[in-house]
Amino acid sequence: MAIQNNWALHQLDVKSAFLNGDLEEEVYVVQPQGFEVKRHIDKVYKLKKALYGLKQAPRAWNQKIDGFMGSIGFEKCVSEHGVYVQCYEKNDRKDMVIVCLYVDDMLVTGSSDERINKFKAQMLQEFEMSDLGKLSYFLGIEFTTTDTGMMMHQSRYVIDMLTKFNMDQCNSASTPAEVGIKLEKDPEEEAVDPTKYRRMVGSLRYLCNTRPDISYSVGLVSRFMQNPRVSHLNVVKRILRYLKGTTEYGIRLPKYGSGGEVRVIAYSDSDWYGDKGDRKSTAGYVFYFDGALISWNSTKEPVVALSSCEAEYIAACEATCQAAWLDSLMKELKIEGIGKVRLLVDNKSAIDLTKHPTSHGRSKHIETRFHFIREQVSKKKLEVVYCRSEDQIADILTKALKGEHFLKLRKQIGVEKLKLSPINR
């Protein structure tokens, strides 16, 4: 939204944020070592403000900043409590400031630099702040301006991760997982260090914030955190080998929209009974807003599907829930002309189920909650259309693919190599 409207993006940091919180209850602490009052060594301190380490501290800080944001005219989004919006109307002109808050880190954008600077001044007056300037590095994610928009990536994080796990000298792989890979729990197989395994998988999961191309593979190895085996660790290393050759890849956020009639387009897909252990399917979806990737997910479905049609139907319903949330959020951000979401599915039987209960004998067992998609279709908030399997972008989130097809979908999903503009070279 900010990139396509050519709005400036700024970042702020609140210093010692938790110390600003006000306590609602009486809290006592032991006198800290080195600061004891010798005449009252047997007494304790009564806190007037929150301290780091208190269970109440995060909540107290959030209440403090939330109250302050409301006092200066910001409205908290109901759909996303970490987003605040302030709108101005003057002389037929609408100005807006949007603030994204994550604990003590702030991302600020808006249509008016004057309004942004005013907000910064208000924050600096109320709290001890660090003005970090234009957006470049936020929550471990790098933002690099390019000729065509912006790249969101974690190149430094990938390099550090490879070094941390002694994979910085490994040979690269063209894909994150071998085609047809099936992992299972084998108690007879040699075990590996579970602590190291969890550390590796945890690092990879954080990387999924900017690398949807590894989401399926990382989700697969995440299923074996309790008792990891050698085969599971080998897949983790395969993912790291893939990252070795794609350290400078990230999500492309284009400056110019797609220009199409439909602004929000989604793809959903499912791999029927992909898990050999419990026979549950893996579902995936991706969402684009004006041609930019804004949301994706790869996860195991909560129930066993009795057919590929049912698996695709459940995956489409999961995407529909996300579409409903995105619709609410966009309305709160005052984005106009959203229209209905177009969802592309590559299973015609599943599409028929979204419109009317055909083949009732084969579908009557499907849980009621998955029929939410029918309601959205009937209200014309969602349009479900067919796409060919080879054009199903969400396929990259549900299974391991062959090299050529994987590279094609990786580009289509929006993951590309970082290309620096002359300013950043």
C-alpha cells in the first residue's frame, strides 16, 4: 500500500519500553544486590512502575501505548490490534497516517510527511525514543529499494544461519526438498540431538516470513520436533543447501499495481493424504493485492479428507477465512474499491461444492465449519474460479516439486533475486 502510493516508510524504537507501564496492583520485590538500604535490610521495595521480568510488564506497556495512541486521535484496528490509523479531512483532501506496532518497534507510513513528523514529535515528547529514519531493517527483515519497488528479504540472516550451523561451505541445491519426499516416525532409525534440530527448524521457521518457497519443506520437518531422526535432519540440511544458493532472494513488492479489475486474487491447493503417518492432507494458499504478495500459508489440514475433492474444498475454506480477515483489515485501512476476492482452485468438483451441495452422499460428512465458503460465495464476497493445475501457484506450498516447475512457481509467487538500484549499489 505504501509502496504503490509512494508513501514514505519510517521506523521508530521505544527505549526501555516496559519501564513506562503503570501497575494496577501492588507488587513488591526484594532489594537488588548492591542497592540495599542497610538500615532496612529486612524490608522490600514497593514498585511504582513496571520492570522487565514482571509478568505484568508486557501488558502494562501495551495498555500505556494503546491509551496514548487513542489520546492523539488514532483508532486501533479491530482486525489487527497492532495497527493504528489516523485520518484527516481538510479542504477536500484526505490525509492518513498508519502505525504498525510490535512490542516497542514501530513502522510508520502515511500520505503526508507533515503528519508523520507531527506523530514522531508527539512520541518523542511522551517517550524516550530512537528515530531510526527511513525503513531499512525491521524485526530482522531487510527492506531494499529497487527500480521497480522494494524487496523484502533476510539475506544477512540466511548467511548468519548457515555459518551458525556449519553449512556455510556446503554445496547448494536447486530445490529445498526432493520430489516425492515422504517423512515418517521410525522408532528404529538413529536419533539426532533434538535441541540442535529444534534450533535449526526454529531458525528456518522465522525465515519463512520472507521465503514462502521454503514454507512447505519447513512445515514438513516441523512435524518431527519431539523425536527427530537422521532422515529428518537430512531434509533440514537439504533446505540449508538450497538457501546457500539463494541467499539474496526475497519477496518483490512492485511499485505499480497489476491494473486488473480484481484487486485481491488468491490461489488455494491441497496435497491429498500427503502425510504417511496420519493420512492428513497439506493445504496452502497465497494472496495478492494489486499484484503484490501479501499473505501465504502452508499447513496440515485438521481432519482426514476422504477424497481429493474434499481436501481441496477444505483448503479453499481456509483461504476463505483469510480472505474475510483481509477484507476487514483493508476496510479499516480505508482502501477503496476492493470488490470481491477471486479464489483460483484447480479442482472442478470442489468448485461445484462451493456453489451447491452436489453429490450429497459423498459430502454430507464434511464438518459444518468448512461450509463457510458457501456463505461467502452466496453473499458475492468471494468468486471461486477454475485454473489449470500447471498454473496453480499454491502448488509450491503443498508438495515438493521438480526443479523446472519449482523455479517457475517460485517466480510467480513473487520470490526473486535481489536487484539493487543504482542508489543502493
